[in-house]
Amino acid sequence: AVQPVAAQDSVVCSAEKLPGMVEGFFQITTTLGFIGLAVIWQADSLAEIFTASPEQKKRLKVHKRAALKSALILAVLGPLYSVVASIMGLPLGDCMNLTPW
């Protein structure tokens, strides 16, 4: 029963492009998320300058907070998956680095 599991681990980690593609996907999505956060933050800040209604300003602040939460989730998702995958013994957790930095 131990032999097939070890064989599956080596096949997944020794796949030529799979680990690199998954790492690249996590890095690209995290980078785009941070760029999106910066764009949304700046656009909302600019819109706050030109809005007179307190309700509109409140909605813009809520939108900025939602964008910040989304970027934080993106930043935590890769390392969290790495830790959980290594604890659970998933093969991709051992052969990939999913931290965005």
C-alpha cells in the first residue's frame, strides 16, 4: 500500500512543468491582486475628493476596505495552502513554493 503512494508523489513532483505552472499562477494572481488593490485604492481616493454626499463617501470607504480584504486573502492563500498541503501530505505541498514574496 505504501509503494503506489510513493510512486504517485514522485510522478506529481517530477512532472516537468506542473509545479512551475502552479507557482506562476499563484504569483501572477497575487501580483495582479496587489496591482488591482492599488488602482482601486487610488481611484476611490480620487472619487472621494470629488464627491459631496456623505453616503457616497461612506460607500467608497467600504469599497476600499473590501479591496484591501481581497488583497490580504490573496497574500495569505498561497502560504496557507503550502502549510495545509504539507500537513495533509499532499504531493504538491512538498515540491512547490506558493509564497508570493
